[in-house]
Amino acid sequence: AWGLWPTVRHQDMGLVRVDGIGAHMSQTDWSLARGGPVLGEHNRYVLQGLLHVSDDEYAELETEGVI
């Protein structure tokens, strides 16, 4: 009833039960929308979206096994 172990969808594992937070506050309640990210899930966003790495540089990093 308290939602201490909510179920969320993880990219690789599907539906999983995770630890919630035991405290509930009336004006700042918490919720979990999805499971944690998998390794490398945000590589393209960080490298190209934030750091402006070109498509060619990104492809080279993949080819070299860096990412």
C-alpha cells in the first residue's frame, strides 16, 4: 500500500521490482517512471548532443571500441 517496492520497466530486463522510498510527503511525493539506464544508453546524447562530436568522430569511436 505504501509503494515501497514499485515495478518499473527496465530496457533489458523488462518489468522489475525496485526499492522505493519509505517517506511520503504531501507536497513533494516521489515516483519512479522507469528503471535505471543501461551501460552506454546515453552515449550518443552526451557525445553528440552535449559535446558536439561529429557523426564521423562518433563512428570512429565506435570502430575503435572506445564506446
